[in-house]
Amino acid sequence: MLEDIKKVSELALKGTTTVGVVFKSGVVLVADKRVTSGRYVAHRTAEKILKISDHMAVTIAGTVADAQNIVDILKANVNLYSFMYETKMSIKAAANLVSLILFQNRNLPYLVQVIVAGIDEAGPHIYVLDFFGNLTRENYCATGSGSMIAYGILEEGYRDNLTKEEAVKLCIRALSSAIKRDLATGDGIDCIVIDETGFHKFTPDDIRRIMEATS
């Protein structure tokens, strides 16, 4: 059993780096754009930060088809909840739903790591899930093959009550470090912010300016 868990873990961590940070009034998510299959680079412009609603997004690391299936289920349920109850689903409820999906399929697990993040009436939240549905709430996190490298930057730079600008710079610096040192991470950076004004995606020029300012 332990050997099977080890194999699943290795499969889920073969590529990608995604990073999330909570700041005073929202969350920042960043991800690279490279998709790999072993040593083969299958795609260079992948979207690994997926919008669920104006107040919620997820990042995906692992097997693309598995991740897309989970995102489709989550998005359908979030939209249905909003339609039925005329209110937004909380970030915790969405994370719990993903946890249940992963746990129910633990015998043939989805090979994914997922970050569920956003802002609701209780404030900004980030939840991290592994392929068995284990769920933790974090102030900062990283997933994928470059996560250990990114964590070094996050541990050093994170503090309570970061501003949006500070959080964005920290996330981009952490991912840039992973890109430099992890072969399965690369080909650009996507960055989004979710705060009380909604979902905002940075342009490539915005990210380039931030990288130049933090280098």
C-alpha cells in the first residue's frame, strides 16, 4: 500500500509549479505554462489557473484530464448553488466538495494537486488538496514539481497583512525561482488576483514589469 501511495505521489508531482498567497483583502495565484509528459514538452501555453466564478479560482498540477474533470464538476455545482440559493458558495464549501470527489475516488485516484482559492463573506481563503482528498487551509502554498523551490521563497518572504502588490511580487518571485531550477516548470507565468472587486488577470506586460522590478 505504501509503495502504491509513493507511485501515485511521484506521478502527481512530475510537472508544473503553482503558487498561492493570501493578502489583506484577497488572494494571489500564479502558475507556469509548460505541460510535460516525462521529458517531452507537450504544450507551452497551458492555462493552469482556472476561473470558477468571480470570487473563486483553482490551480491544477498533475494529470490534465483528471484536473479538467474535477474543475468541470466544481464549476457546475458552484453555478447550481448560486442559481438555487441566490448567493455565492463559500470557498470552504467548494474545497470540501473537491475533497469529497477526491476521497470517493481514492481507490483509483485522480492524479492531481489542487488549490482552491478566493474571497467570500468570511474573507480571503486558500485551501490545498492532494489526490486522496486531504484538505488544509493555508496562508501560502505551492504545488507541483517545483513546489519545494517555491516554498523556500515563500517561507522567507511571507508575513501577515501583505499588501496586494507585495503578495503579487512574492508569488512571481517564488515561481520565477522554480522556473530557473525545475525542468518541468517554465514557458511563462500566469497571475491572477481575487479581491473584493472581483477576478483580475495580469497581462504578460504587467508580469514582465513586475519581474524586472523584483530582479
